[in-house]
Amino acid sequence: MVLVSAIAFAADPPPGLARKAAERETASEAVREKYLYQQKVRIEEISNRGIKAGEYTETREILFTANGGREEKLVGKPSSSLVRLILTEEDFRDLREIQPLLLTKERLWLYSSTFRGEETVQSTECWVLEIKPRQLLDGQRLFQGLLWIAKDDFSVVQSEGQAVPEILGTKKENLFPRFRTLRHRMPDGFWFPVLTVADDTLPFRNGALRLRMRVEYANYQEFGSDTVIRFDQPPPEEKKP
């Protein structure tokens, strides 16, 4: 399944759109690094009959150490009943680095960009920008897809695409689903990731495999504050071609 969005054509893209979005993302990342939160992962393997055959779940807390550093901590033990699907190091890197993508100034040079139009998402008028890696080097994990960028402040409101590269060899085949990440505006005006969803069929050589993924970024709490910020997370509307 491919996530498709109806994007309207816009004649005049704003100059320096990618650079302005990266500057805003850099500021957003600096603010997000001051927050605690939970990341809840559920990956389901779907059988040919369309029913759940197995699943993987885990919850991680992003915490601060006594000296002010940040660390990830598993809450309980991960649970897995997956049958065919094997989660790899690249899958877990993507959960940390790609699905909650932050296109900062330091990462911008890795990508080329193409203006694709405009669309309103989450009641916010957005420019739509397609980004692709300029090149893929061994060991890199990068993003390829679309960004919805708020017209009022150049914040990324939504992203949709895929982690790349896929890894194809004679003995190893590592494929990755298309996904969509939604964000919510925080009280200070920055947009933080709150939900990643995927429903895709991976064309493995030994037989296609459908999976569903849901990643929630929950219970944001600024370090030193007693206030926990929660968002309702209804399932995103299905986009039809």
C-alpha cells in the first residue's frame, strides 16, 4: 500500500524553501532535546488472509541522566511473535533517526529538493517539498519522500516517504516500508513528531510480506517541568489516489 496525497500545484515556490525549513528544524531539534518523552512501537505482520500473524512491541523512554545528558531506556522487555519478519539494525536506526525526521542545517547538504506544490494539512496551509539523497554511501540511513512545510513559519508539519537505501544482496535482503509521520504544534510553537504509521507490502524474493507499523511519541515533558503534554491521536485518514 502506498500513501498518496492530493497536492495542488503552486506556480511560485518561495525562494530558499529548503534552507528556511532546515533552519526551523534546527531550532525545533534544539528545543526537543530539552524534553522527555516515550516512544511506543508496534509492528504487525499480516498474513495472506489479511489477519495479524504476529507482532513486535516495545516502549522506550527518552530520559535525562544525573549530569544532564540524554539516554534511551527500555520500559519492560520487548515482545515479539513475528513469524517471517526479522527486524534488523537498520530498522531500529530508522525508528530513531528517519521516522521522526528532523531536516537540520547540518543534514540539508545530504539532500536535493524539488518543490511539488501546496496542500492544507491539520488546518495548516503548507508548501510541499520533495527531498532525495544526493548520494547513498555504505552504512548511511537517509529519507526519501515529501515534507509538508507550514507557510507561516516553515515548520515541518508532516512527512511521508521511505528510509533508504534498501539492502539487496545474494544472501541478504532488507526492505523498508513507506510511512507517514504526523506532528502536533507544541505550546511554544514548534511541531514535534507524535505518530508514525505504515501499511505496506514488501516484495521479498521468497514472497511478498505485508506489515503495519504504528509508532507513538507520547508524554512530552520539558526537563525540570511538572507538566506533561499529551495529544489525541486518531488514526490518520486514508488517502486515496
